[in-house]
Amino acid sequence: MKDGFVLLPHYLRKLIQRALEEDVGPGDATTAAVLRVGQTGRAVTLAKAGIVVAGIDVFREVFLAVDPEIVVTVCRDNGEEAGNGDILAEISGRLASILMAERVALNFLQRMCGIATATSKYVAEVKGTKARILDTRKTAPGLRLLDKLAVRTGGGGNHRFGLYHGILVKDNHIAAAGGIASAVALIREGVSYMQKVEVEVNSIEGVEEALRAGADIVMLDNMSVSEMKKAVSLVGGRIPLEASGNITLTTVREIAETGVDFISVGALTHSVIAADISLKVE
Amino acid sequence: MKDGFVLLPHYLRKLIQRALEEDVGPGDATTAAVLRVGQTGRAVTLAKAGIVVAGIDVFREVFLAVDPEIVVTVCRDNGEEAGNGDILAEISGRLASILMAERVALNFLQRMCGIATATSKYVAEVKGTKARILDTRKTAPGLRLLDKLAVRTGGGGNHRFGLYHGILVKDNHIAAAGGIASAVALIREGVSYMQKVEVEVNSIEGVEEALRAGADIVMLDNMSVSEMKKAVSLVGGRIPLEASGNITLTTVREIAETGVDFISVGALTHSVIAADISLKVE
Amino acid sequence: MKDGFVLLPHYLRKLIQRALEEDVGPGDATTAAVLRVGQTGRAVTLAKAGIVVAGIDVFREVFLAVDPEIVVTVCRDNGEEAGNGDILAEISGRLASILMAERVALNFLQRMCGIATATSKYVAEVKGTKARILDTRKTAPGLRLLDKLAVRTGGGGNHRFGLYHGILVKDNHIAAAGGIASAVALIREGVSYMQKVEVEVNSIEGVEEALRAGADIVMLDNMSVSEMKKAVSLVGGRIPLEASGNITLTTVREIAETGVDFISVGALTHSVIAADISLKVE
Amino acid sequence: MKDGFVLLPHYLRKLIQRALEEDVGPGDATTAAVLRVGQTGRAVTLAKAGIVVAGIDVFREVFLAVDPEIVVTVCRDNGEEAGNGDILAEISGRLASILMAERVALNFLQRMCGIATATSKYVAEVKGTKARILDTRKTAPGLRLLDKLAVRTGGGGNHRFGLYHGILVKDNHIAAAGGIASAVALIREGVSYMQKVEVEVNSIEGVEEALRAGADIVMLDNMSVSEMKKAVSLVGGRIPLEASGNITLTTVREIAETGVDFISVGALTHSVIAADISLKVE
Amino acid sequence: MKDGFVLLPHYLRKLIQRALEEDVGPGDATTAAVLRVGQTGRAVTLAKAGIVVAGIDVFREVFLAVDPEIVVTVCRDNGEEAGNGDILAEISGRLASILMAERVALNFLQRMCGIATATSKYVAEVKGTKARILDTRKTAPGLRLLDKLAVRTGGGGNHRFGLYHGILVKDNHIAAAGGIASAVALIREGVSYMQKVEVEVNSIEGVEEALRAGADIVMLDNMSVSEMKKAVSLVGGRIPLEASGNITLTTVREIAETGVDFISVGALTHSVIAADISLKVE
Amino acid sequence: MKDGFVLLPHYLRKLIQRALEEDVGPGDATTAAVLRVGQTGRAVTLAKAGIVVAGIDVFREVFLAVDPEIVVTVCRDNGEEAGNGDILAEISGRLASILMAERVALNFLQRMCGIATATSKYVAEVKGTKARILDTRKTAPGLRLLDKLAVRTGGGGNHRFGLYHGILVKDNHIAAAGGIASAVALIREGVSYMQKVEVEVNSIEGVEEALRAGADIVMLDNMSVSEMKKAVSLVGGRIPLEASGNITLTTVREIAETGVDFISVGALTHSVIAADISLKVE
């Protein structure tokens, strides 16, 4: 909980089933040929570098989807850290089932831990500032809920889950409406009674215009640190400001120190470095 | 063609529909409020760095899934290179449809171009050697076919599509069978009449054992460059050798020069850096 | 457009296909036995009472799903009114296809027109006040998007599309959190940076508490007209107020005149009276 | 049982899963923010008016679909009556799961109880006559089986489940065939050896023609009470007669007293008034 | 038409898509390697023995599902006969698409032609009697509608499409109800106003009992020819009789000559001999 | 295990659910009317002829899909033989559930036992030779995995699971490539590093050409027994040979004695004779 969302059980099952069909298909000929019928075994999943754990419940469900009799004991829960050699989970049951589930289970886990670990680095980097790290909609197609869950597990927050989920007026909308003021006016009249209106700008003039138009949040897109400082000073805390645009671990601290409220980082989910994790049969 | 596989039209459609449902859900309130009914427009998709194009057909299909009347003109085809500022495709039609499809279309395209671009760098790095760059099963759950298609587009080759697709005897199988010889024997008797048998080893002794056991291919897992050279010399071209295990752009040349036939690189698909591509409405 | 959402084409297709499978199953034995092979015909769809048209596009798609060669000409578009005897659409093509699609097409159309017509009556009733009529999440399972689309077509607005879509703190949340103040505080800290926070109250004290807690909107649940007037006066326009709870055509005007901003009416979608519409083959 | 049909478990599960995805989507942000992790609770579902219970098993399955550890104890079973304040079911378990399932569970239950309650009123109204109340194919798209199950629970009977399910010769078929005689003849020759043939007529002449043609059942469509009496007298019990067409609670008794065997009422399912039921967390 | 049913377009598409995914999976490596990009060609489908054509439209749709630009020209339509060497259809377009669709298209066609051809032999065998050949519910799981369509194409009729589709009282029902009379009575009271009631018996006594109980049809299960003659004589045309139980081409004529109305043959669909048909690229 | 593949649990569930929906649809009216609510019973499944059991686990899952409380005790496991009158499984639980699942469960079981039994006859016929009996891709659409599983259960081996699964160069590929040599060369260069290359030929010249081209396996398509002997002698054990083309129980021994390694028999799966099995309620 405190996740802002909880996956419906059948939603997760469908994701896992599709991934298994993709990988296992008609079956694992190698394993079938080599193992004795009913041969059981134990395996451990190990971190091979420092990581933040995310998706360990998804990892567990993959084994259960292949064989409901497998027992998966979680040793490090979501949100916990693990170092090189730490055991994340122990798995026991039919060896053929373990080997059949292994790759898919790791593919989910390594991606989610990768996202959580990267997120936690950004979060650590801005510590002491008021800036909160957010994700974007730049996720792997079909995996958005898991990607965003991993961001939260890593200490970040979730921006919109989709187009349906809040109002974000971007450059193309502003151009189509003939300016920020008219864009915001159209939205106020159209759909926004229950939604905050965020406006994307790329200059101090844009910030001023958005303020005048009554924006609830302003996104500073690809603006320089000095411009962002000016924006923070101009807004004076009346509404939150979000920094956005090619932000990296190197630049995030400096941006946070401008006083913005949110920093959204596309790379958290569009350029995931898989966490180094392996499964060893004992 | 020459892709080793072609996506069935409805398979791709389902992938795209799931991604759209995830992102669009009940609809794009911002766009709906701001645009005039029926307002049309044009947009271009631009590379913002040097890339190899992959997935431009997937990109196109996303727009058509949202609105069959949108016209997408491809300017750079799959496999072609593009530099900063180059137009990859032009899109025209209802502006609301363009904005609704934009993010999902880019999410597919940026991932696939990212994979193809990374693959092409590995391929370039081993140029002049006989080594061929291969992918692995370490793909994003649900996206394996697209991930592997992008690897081929970038000049790499595809290793197994799934467990069902060929025989790869790994350490856990060997342990379960009580040695390489007995593992291979079990497979020969069980299932392999139409499949080659690849055996994973991590030492020269393993290579010798695999050769004696009649392996069709040997995978050298996490072996040192000098060991790999010995393995190449030992095998003397009788069967192909594949190098595997945490191979990077920095180490791949050296490994290729050992004389191995294949080099499989998990990072091609498990740690994708999204290509920098944007869509601009004109 | 201006709908706040647009149905993805394949989403609508899936709804229609499920409804057709449910009704047609292995086929229409009566029609098959009676009609000559290839016999074509024309039919008209008529209003048999005064209605507001909604879902005429869904109606059309049902025929195309059964037979892509049927031609459906829409005579009254969504949002238009029609009186007894007015033709809503003309259909021509294979008679067997027309008869096979008829019932499903009408089931969609009659429900959506029923919703739009009822909504328009509530909207007319509050004319001249600032109150806007909203729907709720009390929709037919599986038909939420169509139900809400019909409300908009009838001149109403859409409240939340689902639990994921905005923050509404209800009595059970307040009880669990130990009061309005702590509930709102938990949300502010947890998830709400991009979402407005609506708080449901059932007394003037609740309104005061919600105001103090910083609610963005207050929902007056099942309060009397005189209490609502007090609430409007107390709030003084600082935030919007929403009236809710068993509101009927008889009571809605009185409530609107209290000065509330929104009135949400569950009956719009949970107790739909199907519009009287028939299809006649000529 | 005695229901004429039983829902396959996975069929019901799919209906519920779709409804949950529609309502819950990526999750319930409000609940997640406000509740303590693992906080449990109890809730009761109460009738707020006199109703006939239907769908209480569906209601229960919704909670289990969200969280298999929730315990739902049914207090009033399908087919039983309940009055204002009567508890229909008790629910205990994780509070977050209860709140997440609440709306969808109620949407199913209120619709089904609404249908059963209305049906029971029609059934009571015709008590003492031989007429049996039937439903039609005018159901909410996607919910036909539940709608028809609720009709039976309320004491009614089910007419055709779909076009595939029996032979009903309507005006359009008769016109296409050139008369009742030739329509019935075509069916006898074509498909009807295991199916009864029902013919829809709108005049005494039609009844005579249908009798001569060998119809197994005749549907009197929108005929006056006096005409129906004549039809009953004319047929003299040789075959069953069904009255149909805009029949209401006000007119149904009079029609039943004409001596018809069946009365089909579209409003039972096309114009459902949701039963007044609420869920209270204790 | 005259088929008693017509497949919904999307129903057939789903069947074909599943079959293609099963056969093509990630693609046809052989074809992709050997063909030139865009290489086109022509192929013909030939009967290699005397057959009745069925499923030629399904065959055509398989090619279109792989590649909408393929052109399939049907030369022998469903229901027509073809002899060894006769061309059933011509296919032209991308050669890779033709080869990719070939096996799935033939698997559908050969099964359906096999069913139609066998059915036509039974139909021919009973020519001149009044007996009509029917199928059963003994079909390949997932292919019932196609199996039954093929039976009709071959000149047979369709018995029930499923359990939902008519009333058939079998031995187990009779035992559970405590006799034929009480079983039929329970049904009359329960569900049968629109359905005929067929009763399965295995003796002359059973026939008498069923007649007395008011059965609409009687099925003579595994009775001898002489018993069937007695049954026909006993019933004297008052209701139809159906012969059933391990009926073969050798025995069917004799059974038809007993005067029964229907003969149902499980082997038509449970033991299909694939028609000999091949596809040749020119 | 040793099956070369194991069905994923949810894959089997989906197959069964589709088959049940097809057969049961809205429910079994006969059973519902006749049985007492909650009436339980026991049934046995009996072989009525000598068979090899296959699919008994699928049979069991069908009952559980209808009613998880049914108990199915397997008496003869997959791969075992059973004679006329032998009990294959006992079923106990709600009688309505047993009757509802009966036909679908038998349809799966009779097909799979039919395939296994036929396969075992071919295997027995070639006993003492080195030839192994293989299946083909000529399976019932949608049932390939079950069909191939049944072949293995009957003692046969599995040829390719689909186009994606190995390289088989057929006449059309050879024609397109301009000869065997160039076809094989294209494949070697294109995709085959992990796959064996099988080449189909229909003459001794073809065998020679395939050998020269470096084929890994040669398929002798529709060649005479004397030609096959020549081919075996020519190849001299260097690579395996597969006989193919209209092979029957009558001809298979003679072909096996030519010394070929594999004999693939399309009829195993394209022309299945359902095993004679019945279910009796006690």
C-alpha cells in the first residue's frame, strides 16, 4: 500500500502469462530431456551488485504461474537494499519448473530492480532539497504499471499514468489553441473541474503567462538552471513547479537546488539498466 | 524479409492495442478540450542524435490504430542511419489523433532504434573478424519479438527465441545430469534429432568434454580472453564457439579477435538506452 | 471531440464483438432459413418518442462488424434531438446481415439515447443556475465509457472514470484516517500533487473541517437544501461544491438554486430508461 | 440449479475482471494514501428498500477477484426478499481491498436485484392467471446472461438467449418470405426439426394464418386486449400464445387475464431501476 | 445462407489468428532466408481425390490474415464437388506470405472438406428414404462451428450446437429423475416452453414411455434394426424418430429404411479423414 | 517430463475454457431442469476397445474448470494401455457439473487417445528397425500442442512444432532459390547457426545434391521403397534420412526396413479416429 495503486491480481497474471508464452512456448526441450521426472531442487536468487529491490512479488508469481506447487521465500522485500551476494529469494520445488520460469522471472525482476535502483540514486542526489523525483509516460509498451510501481519502490513519485490521467498542456496544445491563456481557458470550460491543469513552458515569459492564465502547476521544459531559478523566484511558492527535459544524475542536484518542487526524469523508465541478478540452482 | 521472421499483422496489432489502452485509456482530456473538432495538422519525427532506424513500421501502425485516416510517410526506412535533425517520418491528419498516438508510437520507436543503434556499434566494433553479434532471451517481457527484430535491423543475429527454440545445455542441466557427457547423451536420445545441441562451459576442460560428448556448438561463458583463445585453438574449427557473459563495447573487439564465431550480448536488450527522437507538430 | 475522451477504435470493436457473440452465437437460424441467398434490403431506424441522440456511431459500427459491406447513413448525429417518427439512420445491404445486427445495435443505441435524454432533462431543469450535472461510477459493468460518453452527449459532465482517476475522500476513508484533517494530510503527503482532493461530507461541520484541511472540492452528500445553502454561503466561492445523493428530476432545480457548482446524479447511468427506438425493414 | 443455466466459473470471472479493470485501472490512489498497510475491517451490505435478492454470488466473487483472502458471508441468498435495513452480506478482510471492490460489486448487485425485484412485481401482478412472465433479448450489451439469470431469480422465465436459440419469425421475415405460410414452410424445410417455430403476428388474421401454417407458438405483438381475447378463443389451447409489446405493470394483469400463456416484457432488462443497496464499513 | 448459421467475421478471424500464431510463431526462418525480398508468385490448390468442397472461404481468409494483399480466387465453391487434379483456388502475391499461410490454410480446408465429403457419402447412401443425416456434439474442441458448417455443406443437418441449444433427455437424466415420465414432467415445468423435448431411449418400452410422457422427438440409441422398425411402426408418424449410436456407411442404409426421420453420426466429426488436397507453387 | 514440452497451466486452461464456452454456452437446460439442487453422483470413464491412454490430465482439468469441487481419480495414466471395459478414471461430485463437463472432456480424451493409439500401432509395426515415427504440422487448428503431446504419449516423436521451429527446405523453396545448393547456401548465410537444415527431395539426384550442399538431414518425399534403399546406401549413415508422404500402417514396415532414420506420418494427426470411450453415471 502507500503505492498510489495496487495491481489487480488478474492483471498481473495476464502480464506474466503473456511473458511465459513468449518464452516457453511449447516447452523447454533441454530441461525435459535432461531432468529425471519429478526431480526437485532448490535455487537462490542473488544480487551481484548493490541494488534496491523491486518486483520481488512479480518474480514470485512467475514461478507460481508455471507450477503452483513451487515455494518461493522472499528474503529481501520490495524497497529494501541488497548488496553483492545477498540472497533475494529462495525457490524450491520441481527443478523443471524452476528452470522453465527462471528467465522470465529474472527479466521482470532485473528490469524492476534496475528502475528502482536508478530512481533511488536520483532521490539520494536531491536529498535535503524539496524536489521530488517523478517518472514520465516514457515506459516500455505493455509494462507501464510495473515500471511506475518500480519508480515508487525506489522512492520516486508517479506522474500521469496515461493521457486519461490529468491535464498537461504541452507546446502543441498551446500552438493549437493560439496561446497559453486560451488553452487554459478552453480546458477550464471543457473538462477540468476535478483535475489540476499543468502547463508546459520553455521560458520565463511562458511562466508568467501560465500564472496569469491560472495554471495549477507549471512544467519548466528544457530550461537552463538560471532560468529555473528565476521561475522559482517569480512564482514565489504560489503553485508548484516541475523541471523536465533530459535531466541526468549529473545535473539533477543543481536543478533541485533551484527550488523546483518536482523533477521528472524520462530515463528512469525509457533507458533502464537491468540490475545484475542471477539465479543459482544449489 | 531476410529477418528470419516476419510479424503476423494481428500479432503486431495486439501489441499496439495493449500499449494504447495503457496510455490512452478513456481518452486524452487535454487534447479534447483544446483542439477544434476536426482540426488537422502535420508533424515530423526527428532524430536528435545519430541512430540506426528500427521499428519505423511499428511507429506507423500506432497512428493507424488510433485513426485509420492518418497518413504516415516513412522517410528513413528500417536499417538506415539518421543523424541529428534528420526527419524519420511525416505524419498528417486529425491533430487530436496525432497527439493521442504520439507517446506510444515514440515509446516503441525509441526502444527499437535504441536496440538497433547499440547493436550496430557492437557489429562495427567486431568488423573484420568472423564473429557475429547475437542477442539473448534477456528481453522486456511481452516485447521479445520486437526486441529481436531490432537486433537484426541493427546487423546482429538472433539467438534462441525461447526455450522451445533449440537446445542449450546450461550449468544447471549439466549438474542435474551428472556431467556434460550424460547431459548430451540424454538429449540425443530424447529430443534432438532436428536440433543442434549447444553446451555452455566455463573452462577449457568443459570445452574438451563438450567436444567429446558431441556438442554441435559450445558456449564459452564468462571465460577470459586467453582461455577463449585456447578454446578456439583446441576446437580448430570443428564446431562453432560462442562467447557469452557481461560483454561490453569495450571488451567485444578483443573477444572477437580470439576467433570465436558468435558473441552474445545480453545488454543489447536488457539495458536499452532509448534513442533520442522527438515529434514536432508543424 | 470536446468529449473529454475518444474511444479507441479497437476498444469499441471489442465491446461490439462481445455483444454480437452473446446475441448471434452460432447464427440466426430463422433468418438463414427464410431469406434468399444474397437478398438485399433497406431499413430505417426511427425514434418513437422525443429523444437526444447518442451512440449513433456505435449503432453504425455494429452493422459493419457483422458485414463490412452494409451502408449506414446517419440522419441525426449524436447530440441532436429527434421526435416521434424521425429517422435516425438508414441502413442498406444484405438483409440477413441487417437482421442479424439489429438487436445488438438497438441495445447499444437505446441505452445511450436513454442516458443522453435523461441527462438533457436534468440539464434543462437547472438552466440559468451555475450548477453542472455530473455522472457517477454507478454504470453498467463493462459499459462505463459508453455510459459516460452518453452523459456528455446529453450535456452533462463526467465525474471520475474510475478509482484511478482523481481523489475522492469518502466517509470510509475519513473513518479509517481518524478525521478529515488527517485523511487530507495523508493524501497531500502521499499522492496528490497533480490531483485535486475532493472530500465528501454530510454536515456543515464537515464542510468547515474540509475547508480547514485544504480540500479542493467538497461533496455535500445527502444534505438538505437548507444545509446546502448554508454550505454555499460558508464556502463563499473559495472552492467548488458538489451536491450528491438520490437527486431526482423533481429535486434537482431546488438543489441547483442553492448555488452549488456540481450536481452528480447516479440515476443517469444506474437506472437507465431505454429510449423508444425501432428498426423497420422497408 | 433449476435456473435453466449455470454460469461457467471462468465466464463470470472474465466479466468481473473486465469490470474491475474498468473501475480500478492502475489503482485506488485515495485508499492507498489513507489506509495503513494491512489495515483490516468489516463491512455490511444493506438493502435500503424492499427488494428481491439476485446476484449475491456475483457480488461475492468481485471481492474475491480483488483479494482472495476477503471473507464474504451471504446473509440473504438469491431469490430471497429483503427489506429496508436488512443485511445482505458481511464482508471482512483488508480494508483497501474492500473499498477497491465496493463499487463494482454494488454495480452488479444493484442491477441484478433491480431486475429480480421488477420481475417479481410482474409475476405477483399476474398471480392466479396461467400467464408466465418472460424476458427478451433487450439486455445490456455484455451482460445478457446475468440479466437473464436475474429475471429467473425474480420468478420469470427466459425467452431466447440469442438468435441462435430457437426460431422466431418476425414481421421482417414474413415480408421477406412473402407471407406467414411460406416463411414457416421455408423454416420447416430448412432448420427446425429440433426447434419450435414461433410466429409473430399483429392481427387476428395473422393468428389464423400462423395456425394454418403450423406454427408451434404465436406471438401477439402490440395487439389490443380485446384482440388478444379473440386470439385466445380462436386458438382454443391448441398452441401457446405469447403477448408482447410495451407491456407495463399497469397493463400486465389485464393482458394475463386474456388467457395468453406467456407475456414478454422488454422493460425487465432494457429499463432497469437499480435496487437501493449500500455498503457500510463498520 | 441456408446454413442455419453464418460465422461472425471476427469469430472466424480469431480462430485463424490462433492457428497462425500456433504455426508461424515468431516466423518462418526457412522462407525468410531463401526468398528475395518482395518476390511474388502464384500457387494453385488441387484436389488429389474426389471431394466435396467445404471451408474454401476459411482457406481464403487465412491467406488474407497473413497478408491482406494476397489475391485468392476461388474456383470451386463450398458444396461443389471436385475430382483428382481439379483446381480449388488460385493464390497470387508475395511468395513468403503464401508459404507462411499454406499449412494452416490447408489444415482448415482438408478437415472441412473431409467432413463434407464423408457427410455427402452418408447422404447419398440414404437417398430415397426420408432419413436426414445429422451431426453430434462430438467435434474437435474449439472447431465446433466449422465442423458443423462442413456437415451442412456436405448435405447433412445440424443437431444441437451445444448444451444450451435444445433439450435432450439422456439415460443419466432419466435415472436421476426416476424415469422418463418424471424427467419430461420436470422439463415441461422448468424450461421447455420454446424448446422441443427429445428423449433418448434404448428399447421399445422406452419409446412407449416417451410417447406417453409427451416427448416431441425420440432418439433410438443403439437399437437393432428390427427394434427400430417396431419403434417406427409404434409411433406411426406422430413424432419424429432419430437413430443414433455407432452408425457407419455400411449400416446407414438399412437404418434409413426402417423409416426413422433422422440418423445422427458421431463419426462425421469425431473421426475425420482429411481430404487429400495440396498446394503447388507454379 | 521427457515429453520435450510441458503445457503451461494457463495455456491448457484457456483451451479448455474455449471448448466449454462453445459447448455449454449459457448452460445446460436439460440437466438444470431434471436434477435436484446439489444432487451428487459418481461416474466412471471406460474404454470400449483397446487403447493407449493420452490426455487423461486434460480430461480431468475439464471437470475442474466446470466445478473445482469435483474429484477425478485417474485409474490409467497417460501412456498406459487399457482394454474394453477398463476404467480410465472415476469422477464424483455434483451431478450437474459432471454432466455439463462430460462431452467436452470426452472430446479431448477421445481425440488424444485416438492419436496415441494410432501412433503406438505405427511404432509397434517398425519395432526392431531403427526408424522412429514422427508427426507433422498437419494438426487440427488450435490443438497442435495436444495433438503432438498425444503422439509422444503413443511412443512417437515430434517433428517441428511450427514454422519458427527449425529449417525445412521444401520444393517451393528450392524452386525459388534456383536449386538445392543455392537454397542451403542462402540459409547458412541467413539464419541457421543454431538450427539443423533439413532438405526435402524426391529423387536420388536430390539426395546427392542435398549431401553436396551440406544438408544436416534429408527428407525423402514420396519416393519408392527401392529408391529409399538406394538413398540409404548412398548416404551411408553420414546424416539422418526421413521418409515422408502418404505412409500407412500397411506400408510403414517396408519403409522402415529400408534403413531410414525417421518416418513422418501426417495421418497420425490429420485423420484421427476417435478412441471409443464412454462415461457412465453410476
